[in-house]
Amino acid sequence: MCGIFGLLNYDNHQNLDFLKSSHDFLSKRGPDEFSFTELHKNLLFGHARLSISGKEFGKQPMKSFCGRYHVVFNGEIYNHEYLKKSLLKKITSQRIMDLSSDTRVFVEFLSLHGIEETIKKHAEGSFVVAIYDYLEKKITIANDNFAEKPLYYSLGNKHFIFCSRLLPISKYLKINPDIESLNSSLLKVRNIFPNTIFNGVKRLGPGQLIEIDSKLSFKTKNYIHNSFNKKENKNNSNSFKSKNRPFKKNLDYFEEIFSETIKEMIPKDQKVSALLSGGIDSSLVSIYLAKNLSCLETFTVSFPDQEYDESIYAREVATHIRSKHNEYKIFPSDLIEIMDNYTDIIDEPFGDSSLVPSTFIFKKIKSKGFKITFSGDGGDELFYGYERYRYLRMSLWMDKFPVFLRKSAAAILEKVISIKYVNLSPNIRYKLKKAIDNGFHLMTSREIYNLLIQQNSNLNIFSNRLDNSKNINSIFSSLHQSEMHFFRTSDIANYMYEDTLVKTDSASMASSIESRLPFLHPKIASFALGLDYKVHMHNFKTKSILKYLLQSHLGKEFITRPKKGFSLPLDKWLRESLNSWMKDNIDAAKSIIQSEEMITYLDELIISLESGDRVSDALWPFISLGCWYKCIKK
């Protein structure tokens, strides 16, 4: 992964200011080389490189051999070796060595097939790319269908500017934070697409393609990669009627393509590592990596509080696959160090505290000399992995019955979740209790979903996150055969796009590490999206396909334990060792919050925390805001 930037400028601003800001903020995304090219007197493209392959021939910005296209590219084309074979038949022998870079392969495919066909049909990977077409005199920017790599842009009367990070744009244009947007972001993990905390600066969405010509005319369109087209791709499970196939055959087919995908994603000339939390997804990724590597190093974070610590399970998997396992314990002092350097990692207030352990472990991976780490991100969203799906499915079933029967069922559920040994995480247990207290039996399934995903469920001015799935072009819109599919779509459009991918990219890039996510590979994703939710929830289990596959390697006992997630023992820390640090950052947040209602609510949260309630999820966005604000004022 790298960092890219560009500026089409008809104003009197000095381009050097933008270059300096881009260099400073992209140095960790691309530590190996920083370069830029003036394509003409008003347009420049630039690139900060993290070299993975083809170091000698991968210098960017890169111009096509035919001279028509100039490109800056961030990401990885996983099938570039396959694409390279077809290029070898059409390229001169003097140019063959140049094809060692996946970017060069991509650029030459542009020359042969054009922009949209290359992106929609040929390139499989995680990427964002900016292309200048000298013939048509226009810029095209596009990303993959999940938008794994961030890109921000701003269009003005006399400029168009883009960058892999947000702050170089805001600093160059001298834009102050938008307070209304800032207040809104406190109610969610971060700002809802396409907006950012800076007015006029937007984020490129999943599967989005934008075009800007020399007159600053702006067009946007959405595309779907052919991998997700059930008529054209055999890997899409709809194409082989998976709903009518025995579960075992779906499982066997998934194992086949998962094994192939992991093998394809392993680079030839770089050693790789894996995040291993001990959960289902990271364990599967590590197992299949180990099958293809002579020695795999795995990494995990452990927590002082046993209620949150899954490191024992990570050790079990590491022993099974014989990986060289690295385990690091995180303490409150590590959290302070990370959060006090907030904008070195991320450019906006971010309401998910798992950014902290993620940043912590990537630093440790970097210290061992790795540039590439594999992760299990995306497995929960694509394969129905969250515990809430079981209760949402239950609520849909309960909708068929009269109120008095639903009330009886809610009473039974309340008794079940009060039993300590019932297989529930602390977080889902707490939120289900909240749902019951708020009239679970009278709620629609969408109301229950919204309550289960909220961080600030006590605040009566929150926005309904379900609406965000309407704002994002989704490759999943045609798959809304049921409410359950709709909930998954919302999790992909909201939680994965707005949270998981932002966290993983920011945390890994802060340590100059490329993260690779096999579950978002088009082959795997198209398979998962095509399966009916009843297949995914076979025998009423969440993500059955993944669990049964893991069971075949590690046994049944391993998959029946509760999911803890990558969570800190934050409530305890905020009550004890981090209490004064928390209040200092909340005071900083209060200084820019304009809503008296929100400030009153914040004070109530602190009282609840100190009374022993679990409210760290609701407090963290305010703490994050305070850390962010103090950093940008420096």
C-alpha cells in the first residue's frame, strides 16, 4: 500500500504547500520513495511508496508505454501474475522486465482495454487509482467495490484536489472543521459517507468512479466488478444454485476457493505475518497461510482483564499450525501514548476504541521487520458473524405472533441472558438487556437492529444508521431478498466501510504495513454474498460456513465459545487509571461541542461510568474528539 495525491489547480495557491503537506502526512503510508510529476502546468500527480514488489520498475507516477495514460495507484492487484501472462503475448521483449510491478501490469491493461473494462472486468484486488487520460484530457479516480483504501477529494471553482489522507487537503485549502458535522459524528463511529469533518471534502465510496475534465466538470458513477455478476462469474454462489445444494457441498466449494485465494494473495518476494486474535476469521486465515508457507509468524494482543482476553485461544491455534507466535500485553500507558499522537494515525475523530489495540499490534509487527500482514476483517459482515443476527432472526420469527406471546418470549429471553454461563459476549448481553428494558416485544426488527448497533443508545437525538446504506452504491442492493440480507447490507455499508476498514487501514499504515484481507477478495466475497442467509446460519449458528470449516481443523469445542472481539477492558480503565486523562480529553471535547443537550448527556455518562455501568462505548467518541482536537491545535 502507498499514498497518492494530486492537484488540478487554476488558482494562485502555491503547489509546493500541498506537496510539503502531502509529504509530511504520507511519509508512513509510503516510506520508501516520494515523487511527483507535473502532467501539465495546472496538474500534478504524486505518490508515496511502500514497496512490496517490482521495486526497480514500480516508480510512480507511471506513464503507459503508449503515452496516453498517467497513473498513481495505491493497493495491490492480486491477480497480476495472471494478467501478466496475457500481456506477455502482446508486449515487446524489451518491456517484459517492466511487468514485475503490478502497477505496470494495470497500466498496460488500460492501454489495451480502457479504464472501465480494466477496473470492472480484469483487475482483482484492493486499490484506489487516479488516471489522467492525455487524449480525453480528463482525470478518472476509482476504487474497488469495498473501498479498502481511503481517498479524499475536494472540488472547488478553481481546483480539484485528492489525497489518501484528509489533513493535507484541509490544511492546503485552510478549511476549519465543520461543527455541525462534528456534533453529528459523535452519534456514530465517524461521519456518514460521503461527508468528512471538513466541509467540502468528501470520501470516495465503495465501487465509485469519478471523472473530472479540464473545465472542472464533475461526473460520478458506480460500478460492479464482474466477480459479483452472477451471470458472468462461476465463483458467485448464486450461479451454481447454492440454496439447493447440500450444506456440505457449499462448505467444500468454499474451502477450495478460500485455499486458492490465500495462495494467490501471498507475495513471492516478501515475508508475511498474520494477526491472530484466536477468533474464527483470523484463525482460518492463519491456518491456510501456514499451509503455504514454510514459517508463518502470528501476532496477538493480550489484555490484563480475563473477561476480554482471547490470547489463550490464539496460542492454541499457533501451536496447531506451528507458527512462530508473538504475544504482547497492552496497558493503559500504551493507550495514552497512541491517543496523544492521534493525528499521526487518523485524520478524524473515530469512535471505535479497537483502533488502539490495532495500532499497538501493528507497531509490534513493524518492529519485527514485516511489511505485509494478513487479517480476518470482513468475515463477520459477509458471513453473518455477529451475535445480533441470531436475535434479529428471532425477532423476525416473533413478528408472526400476537403481542402477548412476544411478551412471553421476551421474558424467557431476559431469564436466559441473566445466566452467566450462557454463550454471550459481555457487550451483546448488555445490549440485549437494554432492548428488553425498552420493550423488545413491541419493537420491529429494524428498531432492534438499530438499538443493538448504537453506541449512544440513551441519546434521543441519534441518527438511524440504517439510512446510510441508501447513500452508498452497494454491490449488495440486488441481494435484499429478506430483512436479514438488509441487515447484512447495512453492516457492510455502515460498520465495515465506516469503521472496520478505516481502523485497519489507519492502524496498519501508521506503521507502514500493508494489510491484506482475504475475506474481501472478489472470489470470496461474491461467494458469500450469493449464499442465502439460511445457509450462512445453518443450524441457527452464525457464520456456519466458517465455523464448520474451522471445526474440521480444530474441533468442535473451539467454535462454541463466546466472541469477545478486539476490545479493551475500557470501562475499568476509565474508572481507574485513565480517569484523569479521560476527563482532560472530555473537557477538550466540550470546548467545541455546541449542543447543551449533548454536554448534559456527556456529564450523565460520566456519572454512570463511575457508578459501575458499561458506558465506555458511548464515552469513547467524546474522548476521541478531545484527543483529535488537541492534536490539530498543536
